[in-house]
Amino acid sequence: MDIIISSVFHMEKEHIHQPKNGADCRFTRGCSNGRGSKRGRISAASSSVGFEVWVQTTEFKKDRTWVVFFTDEITQYSVFSAKFEFESVKFVELEQIKASITLPCFALHDDRKVYIVYMGSLPSETEYVPTSHHHSILQEILEGNSLATDVIAHSYKGSFNGFAAKLTEQEAQKLSGNSLTSSSFTCIYNSLLDNKLKKHDCVSVCRNEGYKTAKRVHTVESDIIVGVIDSGIWPESASFSDEGFGPPPKKWKGVCAGGQNFTCNNKLIGARVYAKEVGDSFPSARDIKGHGTHTASIAAGNMIKDASFYDVAKGTARGAVPSARIAVYKICRSRLEDECYSHDILAGFDDAIADGVDILSLSMRSWPPTVFYEDPYAIGAFHAIEKDILTSQGAGNAGSPQTVLSTAPWMFTVGATITDRHLVTIVVLGNEKTLVGNGVNAFNLNGTKFPLYMVTMFQTVNVQTHQFEIELLQFQILNNMLHNIFRSCGQLCLDRKLVKGKILICDLVYGGAEDLNSGAIGTVFIDNEFSDDGSAVYPMSATQLSGKAGEYVKSYFNSTRNPVATILKTESIRDHRAPRVASFSSCGPNKIMPDIIKPDIVAPGVDILAAFSAVVNPADFSNAAWSVNYTFLYGTSMSCPRAGAAAYVKSFHPDWPASFIKSALMTTVFDMIHTGDPGREFSYGSGQIDPLKAINPGLVYHTSTEDYISMLCNVGLDAKKIRLITNRNCPSKIRPGSARNLNYPSLGAHIVAHKPFKLTFRRTVTNVGNPHSTYHATIRADNNRINVTVNPNVLSFKSLTQRKSFVVTVVGDAFDYSETASGSLVWSDGNHTVRSPLVVYT
């Protein structure tokens, strides 16, 4: 194991030198550390960006890789593999050390941070020039000799008004007092919503066998444009071939600005890039992460027969709308921990809306959720919904109550469920005991059994000819982190002489690369806390065990003189637990708008097979050269079909407003009340999506832009902010204090504990089913804690698009703190079932 903890590196601001030519920043810091020092903390200048450092020592000739530890305010503990340049060092007596760190300068701009200045809707005056106006505002508040052209990052002028600029705190304060600005807020870091295991990405794609019988309207479908705001795309993938496609729809106003060596076609009709990859001379919309390629193919990828991951789960891969067009907006940098910044996200929204997309899909989010007027997703999606563009977003991957990240009612929030296909990888021990684990193993050991090796926590440190013994418990700050590294067979923690040719037994599921690099044949990961909701792709034979299975392996190893095992290739089995909410899927209640139930629905998001970038290793943490066309991922990013399902419904009803489509998807779901999920509606919202039923919902709930504005006024949002955002005033009649009367397809109410209550929900439905029809209401309510009535309880329609209103009344005794009662309202005419969940909670 090559690991050294030699010194305390404090990279403070005064040690930063930023060259004027835009080259990388270089940090120089001298420090000393006496022999025998065993405690310390290590800090770095910018943990959000990461760094690269190169090591050359006077004593060792070859560059070596070291593990760098540091803490930061967000993650508390982080680990980076890096190389240090020691100008002078003696390892026996660690005397004076001078280290230099190279850091990309886009993260540093003196004392400036990126602030987003949001100015609402674009003025209607034809002579108004947004960019000139933005520059003039900036020039008034900039200090010193700074120029607006030097500090502005984006000028939003396609669909709404505003800009992003690098400002000092003092300049930002001046700007916040400007009467022309609606709000200004700092640019925040956002992350992709695939489910990550340290350096390992695990994701999923839409592989719906129902495609064989699903109705489709190909001509209308080919007129639909799905906008994907993500990490870019791999344009050469077969999922985005334009064979058989005609020219782009006439409504398309976008461009193909994907950078050098990037070509669009009649399937992939547009590309823009906002996030330049570190180290690249020119911006490119190419996806070097794989995430954007995966999500785009889920939404609208072509039909690809015999797609598989090394023959695992072989079948037809397809998006929800294979004939639809795709436009991509790359807003995430992939080389530095999937950085996605708010100002780039807003720029993506701004252009996508102006380009003429029909549906928007985005699979990233920041924590924690924030108020709407400072939330780039809510702001962008609001302007999208004004143009009848539905924005679909993953709920998040935190997997616990009150962690749902997509909270605005005008967004379509999707959680993740498991599919009925479960990927398993079997371990056979020397005593012929068979243990079933999960994980994606594309390698075949042909039944040969290899020696097992258990990785222990304490190892001897080997640095060339020197040996150091680390007493881990003496490192108070690093103890937990180091403990996890050892247990997981982490980087630099394996002795090649001991593990070569063996199958390793490791705790946790973060390893893989080091196992392969150290010459191991395979790995059995054991972690009682790990969920089997999702299968990781490994660069070698590996599987994940938990609970009794893992303990059995350890017991076998400890009780057998020559323990051996083999790992079989992954196979696909039927999972009868489906549909069930995935353990990682974020749950409500909604922290920003408590009366709006989130997520809206759930959809398959585990072990999904979809297109992938050809330059990306599917086992992301591995250094081995390995690429595939299709791979498995999981997370709410992959909660298929999401935006694609909305596009599918739109292909049958191209004139429907976005709220009709959202309502249809929410009210025709598979009811998951019988799945036994403890979070109930806060886990799965209305239920599991069923796009085939959604094309004929019977009744829909229409929610207009005016309805959303009234809701914002009702809950007390500052009227000036509402006016500046929407260019509209609050209506004369409002119902202060509640969002319950928004014409939403679900019914939610957050009430005060220990007080009896009587609640009303006012709703209006529109007939889109049979012209002459009569619907009867059915109420379900649990636990006798609430009494629910609906008036009227019969709705008769005489024509299409006719609207009928009703009132739902809920009465109950006082609830304790954290108490919940739920139920549902169902309207049915015998042919259609229109279901809305009902939740009352404290």
C-alpha cells in the first residue's frame, strides 16, 4: 500500500497566483513537519474543483501517486488521488517541504463569485437590446477598472431577461438594490442525479417490452423535439442515427453549435454547449461522462435490436418516442466531479425555450431545495410552462423523507422504482455453497475457483525502500475516512504481492479499480447497509453481498484452511417485488410548497440499459481501457420514461397544453397503495407511470400560468417579485395562506398539529374522453382518521372540452406531530378511471 500522511498543507488565498492570460492557477506553499508527527489536518483551496499536483522528489526518481485528504464545508471528508511536487524533502526527517498545486482558474477570479441577476420576462419593446442593457447595469456597479465584458458570464435574452456575472460581494450588494432587477443570487453547484458510489456510477435506461403492441403516431412523433439539458451527448451512437428521418420540423429555430468534430443530423437536430471541459481548447457538446447520452436515449433514442451489455439483458433498447428529434444543451463539466452550475442551467433553459423544444428533460439538482425566486430550475421551468413546455426532473437520490429536490408545481417530478428485471451475480464457494449477489459482471471465470483473500484494515505502508506503519486511530480527523478506504480495498491500500491472482473480500462497495490494478482476479464486496436497488458495473469479476450472505463468506474464509471461490457471469432474473420505490429515490413532504405532493409520479429507474459514450469506461473508476455502446445505470436520472412519456402523450394530442399532459400521466398511474411502501404518497406520489393509459385519460386538470401566479400570491410571495418575474400582478381575489386550491391533479394539505380541521379543495376537470359521459366519484380514506366528501359526486358532460367543478371537503380530529392520513378520489365513467391521491399531514 502506497500511502503517506506527511504534512499539513494550508492553501490560503494569499498563496494563490492567478496569471492574466487565463492559464491554470498555481498554488505554492511551504510548510514543515517534524519527524514522528502523526496528527494533522489537510486543507485545500478549492474542494469543489479538485486539483492535480505532480511529484518529483530528490530521493525518488519516478513520479508517484499519493492520496490527498482534505475537509470542506460540504462533504466534511473527501479523498483525492493526486501527485505532489516536492521541491525538497527527506523522508526520514521531514524537514522543509514546498509544494505546488495546479488548479483550473475558472474556479477562481480574485474575490469574485458568479451571481445570477434575474430580471423577469423580456420586455415587449422591439427596440430593447438585452445585452446592451445588461452591460450598462454592470458598468454602473463595477469597481476599479473592471469592464462589463470581462465579468459577464451569460446574457439571458432568448426566453427571459437577466445575466450572470463574476462580482465581488460589494458589487453584488449594489446590484441587489437596483430597481430593475428581480433578484440576484449566487451561482450554486449542482450534481447529476445518477446514483453514485464514490467514483462509481450506477444508472438505468428505458427498455419497455410494451413497444411491440404500443400504439404510435409516427408522423406526429417526428415533429416533437425533446430538449435534454445534461452533460452532452455522443452523436455517433446508433440511438441517434438519422436513418429514415426527414428534415427537422419547421418550428425548429435552434442551431448545431456542438464544437469541433461534432455533427448534428436529422435525429440529433441541435446542440449547444455552456460548460467547457477542463483541459479542452474549445468547447464541445460531446459527452465524456455518459450520463447525457444515457438520458437522451431513454427519452427519445432509436429502436436498437439486440442491444445488451455483453449479452446481459439482451433485447430491443428504445426511447419512449423513437421517432422524436433531440436537442442537447451541455451544462455539466464531467472531468471535475460533474460540475453543473446555475448560470449555465439558466442559459440552457433560455436557449431551449427559444429554440422551440416541446419537452424538456433535466437530471441534475442542487441541495438543499430553495425558494422559487432563487431556484434556477423553478425560474427556467416557469418560463418554459408559459410556452406550454413541460419540464421533467428527477426527484433526487437522497432516499429519505423531505429530501425531494424538484418542488415547483409547474415541474413534473419523477421518483424511481425497481423494474421486474433484476441483475444478479452468483458466488460459488469451495464448499459448493451458492450465494446470490448483485452487480454487473461481464467476465467469465469459466467456473475456475481461485484463492480468497480478506483485506484487513491495518496494512504496512511501502514507499519504495521505506516502510512506515500508520496508527490510524491517532488520526482523529482522518480516521473514519481511512477506515472506509481500507475496508473498501480503496486506492493505494492493496499489496500486489498478497492479492495477485486471488478473489478479494472487501467491505463497502466503493472499490474495483485498485483491485484490478493490483492483479486481483475478482472481488466480493460485503456491506450490510448496501441496498440491492441497482447493480454496479465493475472492471473485473465482482459481486455485492449483504447481510447473512456476506457473513457466511467471512465465516467460510476464517474457518477454511484454503478458501477458494469463483464468480459467475451476471444473469437477469424476474423480480416479483416490482414495482417498488427504489431505496435511493428522494421522498416528500415538499419543503418549499408543503401543500403540493412531490414527487408527482414514479417510473422505472433501476438497472436500465441505454446508450453510452464511446470514450467512457462503464466502470468509471477503472483505469483500464474499456468502452461499450450500451450500459446499465440507475438513479432518478434514469426514471424512465419521464420526459419521453410526456412526448409520447403529446404525439397523440399535439394541441394539448402541458398541464393536460401532466394531468394525464398523473391520473392514469398504477396505484401503489398495495406495495407496502412506508412513505406512501410521499415516496411514489400518484403512483407508477403508465403511458399507454395516459393517452386516453378521460378527464384532465388544467393548470394555467395564471393559476400558478394566483398560487404564489396566495402563499404570500412578495408581489413585486411575482410582477417582475411574470410581468403580471396578483389577481384581485386571493385566498391567503394556502396552495391547496391550485387546480392540481393531487390533493395535499399540511395542517397544524393538535387542532381539529376542516379543509376544502376546489378543483375543475375538463372532459377529453367521450363527449357524452357521466362520472361518479369514489372516495377511499384510511384509518378512519379523516372523513372525506365530494360535492357534487356526479359529473355529467355533454361535449368534449366541457369543464365541471367540484369541492372536496376533509374533516378530522386533531393530529399528533408527524401524523399522516391518506386516501384517494376516483372519478369513473365505466371506461376511464381518473385517480387523485389525497394526503393530510402535520
